[in-house]
Amino acid sequence: MNNSSKKHIALICASLMALPFSAYADEDIKDNDFNPVNTGVTTLGITPDARGSAMGNLGAATDPDMNSQFWNPSKYAFGYSSGGLALSYTPWLRKIVNDIFLADLSGYYKLGSGDNQALSASLRYFSLGEVTLNDQLTGGSIQTINPYEFAIDLGYSRKLSEKFSMGVVLRYILSDLSYEDSYSGDTNTAASAFAADISGYYVTYPMVGRNECQFAWGFNISNIGSKVSYDHGNNYAFLPTNLRLGANFMFPLADYNTLSFGLDLNKLLVPTKPRRKDYEQGTLEGEEQYQEALDKWNSMSPITGIFKSFSDAPGGMKEELQEINVSIGAEYAYNQQFFLRMGYNYENANKGGRSYFGFGAGFSLNVVRLDASYMLATAQSSPLDQTMRFTLTFDMDGLKDLIGKRRR
């Protein structure tokens, strides 16, 4: 395999994992300040559905829907239907390549007659397209690979009171970026891991004037799990363990019209990888200190890394605060049949700069709902610009009603 092939693989794997290209293009960013948090299987953090992405990557405390498995699975216990299914599709990085996509299948089912608990599940598949490897000597094609990342999970949520619920999700993850270079002997193996999510959701209905409104808050700690390795255990990467906190307020505008506003805060619970530039340059002592810090980071357990992630940034508390991503969004609904959405997602330039506006709309019938969203990146050079998502949702109660009417 020649160098161009290796660069092709590196570009594909890095860009598809949504690394911060827009930040690299910003000339105002000082090299010493640019320090994004590094993880493996970063595609786990890509928003799968059109509703959440249209509101700027938001969903910890919004109304329960079929895609709550990604945002906050404890919301399923408050689901309005007895169950449902959602299929989402995202052509990813379409400004660079045309054969990369994310497909997601999510759903839930209410258990028992008390309507206070639910089982949920999701299956997500991220295709990294087709990559051709070339022989270093002849330049001819020797191998075509189709790298992908895959995750399947199962969740359970339950109301602990009339206003509060909690949920847990167990997940299996497979990241297959494997290839073998027969000339140099280099190999890259598939990596697998197990992870869990813990979430909570609280909802209440305050009176504002004469109107009954809805206020909710929620949290989700996702992808708490084992590390992954692509080189037979020589090096390990942390999963993108993430803390999501959110709040949402919905109020009626008039008959059949509602408007809601939401806010989500996200922080990766992953320790910052040591950088050589942060240690004394050109000295043996500096090299030894860096190697010691790197060995400590490689051997650190995921649980230790979660607690370490709140205080290990080289820039202190100022840099720790830069690791918090902010999402704000709004949704207008008419009779729960027609929806308009917009939002904004902000990520500090030193941590990636993947900031963008989201826009979207949806239309719902008794059985099916179709949602679409459009991403407009703040940096024109961003490969995430002009990303579209589509979600098709099926409601179990609506389907039962439809079948019952036909039988009559």
C-alpha cells in the first residue's frame, strides 16, 4: 500500500469520525490553544434523527419520541403511545464523498397495564464508504475495504414517581476499520467494546397565567464502557463517554398551537491526552515526563478517566469550560401534525469549532411522521455544511386504530 492510500484511509477515518476540520481552517486559532478531546468510535456522538439535529443537536428534555434512545432513554416511560419505531438516514460529509452514511433504527414498547415502564432498543450503522488500497511498487489495486462502525443496544426505563423516571441502556459496539498491508506488514484490526447509559427525566406542568405549560429537565450519561484498540492492544482509546444536561419549556400560543424552547449542555467525560508541546522541549527530562504522562493516560481506567476529565485540561478551568458544547433550539407545533424547528449548536474553536445552525420541518398523520433537517455550518470550509437528515416514524397506537377501523 502506498502513502497516498494510507493518507486516503486516514482522511476517511478521521473525517468520518467528525474531527474538527473547520477549526484547522481558522487562522486566528493559536496552535498551543487548539486541543480537542480525542476518543475512539466518535461516530457514536453523531446525531441520528432529524428532529434533534434541526434544533441544534438538542433532545435531553424535549417531548418523548421514538428517537429518545440517543438523547435520553428515560423519556420512554412518559411516551404518549404504547410503542413505535423510527428509521433515520443521514448522508454524511456529502461535500467530500458520496458513499458515507449513517442509518439508525430506534423504537420502544410500553410494558404492563400501568403504563409506567418501557423497553427500548436501537441499531445504528455507520458506513465509511469504499476504500481502494494500491500496491506500493506497481500502483495497482490490491484490495478494496468497506470500513464501518456498528452499535446495538437495549434499554429499560421506569417511572419512579408521577413526574420522574430513570433509564438504563446496555450497548455493544463494533468498529471495523481493519486492513492488512502485505508489503509492509502493517495491520489494523477491528475493535469492539461494551458500554452503558444512565439517564433521568423530570416533567411538570406549571400554570403561567391561565395557561398550563410544560417544563422538563433531563440528563444522560452515555457510553460508559471499556476502551477500544485497533492495534492488538498496543494502544487504547476511550469511548466518547458524554454527559448531557438539558431543559425544555413548552407553552400554548392558541388553540392547537404550541411553542417550546430547549437548552442542552454537553461535555465529554474523557481525559485529555498529553501533548508533547506541553512539556519542556529538547530535554531528556521533558521527554521522560511526557512519556510518563502518556503511559499513565494509556493505562487509565474509563471510570478514573470520567472523574479526571473535570480537572485535567492544560489550560485549567478556562479550558475545562471550553469543553462544554451548548445547544439551543425551538419547535413550533400545530395540532401535533405540522412542525417547524430551528436551533444552534456551539463548540469552542479550541475544541473543534464544529458550530452550526439547524433548520427542519415535520408532518404527521395518525400512523406515520416524516421529519427532515438541514445543517448550515458557521464555517464555509466545514465538511459538515449542508448536511441533511431524514426520519420516518411509525406510531403503534395509530396503526392499531387504523387496523381496527378497517376491520369494522
